[in-house]
Amino acid sequence: MRDYLYQRERYGVGGDLDYRFDARNQVYVKGLWSLFKNYGTRWVYDISGDASPATSTSGTIAGAGLQRQSQFRTPKEQLWAGSAGGKHEIGAWTVDYAFDFAGTRQLDKNYRSSNFDYTGPDLTVGYTAADHTYPKYQYQSASDAAAAANPANYTLSGYSLSDHLTTGRDLGAAANALLQYEAGGFASELKLGVRYRNERKDFTNEQQQFSSTGSTPLALSAVQGSFTDPSFYQQLARGYSLGPVADNNAVSAYEDANPSLFNETRDPVKDSLGSFAGTERITAAYVMNTTDVGALRVNVGLRVETTNASYRGHALSTATDTAGNPIGAAVLQSVRGTRDYTDLFPSLQLRYSVNPATNVRLAVTRGIARPNYPDLAPNQSGTI
């Protein structure tokens, strides 16, 4: 069972400036900045153990294991962007252009999860899962229920810390030219243009695990928080109780002040395998023509895109003998790679105006789906 308490704050500023020289020439500048503090606390109450089924949907769990987890996160998400451009009429042509940049940054610092395991007298939990949406559990005696709700029966078994940093930046430029003309007495438009985009994303992963080694682990009753939620699950199904929860500030202060009471485990290899960087540069050009033939509009176009993708990640490699059997220890290596490709995207669109309120449209186009950056960089998963 889970309950959440969010403390979210957002700050931002944006603006734009337009200047018109005359009816045929204008320029603009735009920008924005945003900071989002997506803070939140999550409390989790877990019941585990080996079930002894009485029927296909009910039974008991003798010697059930209980755990109360307190998790506090502090992601800070920043966004900034700007663009500048203009539009000009030069003879029969209308020309517009734009230069833009954008950046993002998401920092998860001291993302902490603290686990309090049940250490009280053995107890038995009954369960009924006939309703898969709202399964029910119950303690088999009043003394078991009291023991499960007693914060003194839970002690800190360990905690984990996660630090993640994701950054991104995007630079681009575009220019378009439009010519309005007549073809065989039909109103037509010819439009052509070019665009360039340079995007980069980096992700750094760091994780630490701390297991309690003290002879007298911290009891939940010593750091119990005041948070309560009387309406917990009441709108869905009555009978669920969240029970005692930890005060995150008090738990964190204890953990930071007593490093000698915990055994730290850090896996630099796993952190490196989860980190990556990638860059994608796209240069594109297109030409498109639109002609209105009575109630029928015909649009034909062709776009060409050249993409250069590069990435950096890490991988484990193990030397093998002539038979392919691994020999020696696995070695962490930095892996870099690039991929270049060019695509053509033709398109044909027909639109027929049946009446002012009804259009019938037919379109035949081609497109591609680009991979996410974690898919580009090499990655491995498993137990290390």
C-alpha cells in the first residue's frame, strides 16, 4: 500500500519582442525560463511471505514479513529557450527565417529510500483475492493487529541514495521561401526551405546502498512522523490503514550522523553502464507545391533529411579462448559510435471541399520514428 505527499513549486518567466519596419518587413525575439521543484514523499507498507492457500483466492501467510518504507525525492527540472527570426517580402517572394536554442536540466540529488523491517512477534495474515481490484487482508487476532501497528516493532534495516543528472541542449536554424503564382489559371503556391538541428543529451547515474550494522538499529518509534491520512483508500474500499510512518528529516539526520552504523555498497560499474551521452544532427531541405483546382486542393512535396548520430556509453567485455569460453575478469570499456543515414519523404495530399463545413481528405506520406538516446547508446542489464 502506498500514500503520497507532494510539495511542488514552479517558477517561470517569458517574453517576446516584435518589431515591424513596415508592412513587408518584421523581426522578433522570444525567450523563456522555468524552474520546477517536483518534491515528494512516498510511504509504502509491504506484506510478504509464503502463502498457504485455503482456496484458489484465499489463504493465510504465517510469519508474514512487514516493511514500512519512507522515500523522499527532490527533482529540480529547469528549462530555458530562445528564438529570433524575421519575415520579409522580397518582390514576389515571402521569406522567413529563425534561429533557436533550448536547454534542459533535471537533477535528482539525495533521492533517499529508508526501509524499516518488522522485528516484533511472529504474526499471521489472512488474505482474500476474490476481487482482484481490491484484495483484502486481515490479521488473525487483535494482538497481531496491534503488533503490526506498533512503530516500536520496526527497525531501520538500511537505506539507499540515488543521484541522477540529465542535461540537454538543442540548437537550430531554418529558412523558408514562398512564391504565390498561377498555373493554368489556378491559384498555386511554391514553398521551399532548409532546416538544421543539433541536439545533445547526457545522463549520469550514481547509486549507493547502506545496510545497518549496528547492534541496536533505529526504531521507527524514535523517528515517527506526524503525517496521517484518514481518507486513505476510503473512496475505493474501507478497511485499509496506512499505520505509522517515518519523519524523513529525522531519519535522514540519523543516517547522516551515524555513518559507522552502516555498511556502504557502491557499484561504479553499474553506475557507468547506466550513464550515456548522445548527439543528433539533422540537415533537411524540402520543396512543396499547392494548387487549388476548384473545390480540390492538391499538395505535393518532397523532403530530404541527412542525419548524423553519435553516442557514448559503456559495456562490459570478457576475453574468450578459441572455443569461445570466457577467460579472465570482465573489463569495463567506454564505447563510442556514429551512424549516418539519409531519408527521402515524399508526400501527396488531396483535399476536396464538399461544402463550407465539410472536407474530404486523402493523404499518402512517409515518415520515420527516431530512437531515444538510451536506445542509441550501448547498455547492459542484469546482476553484477
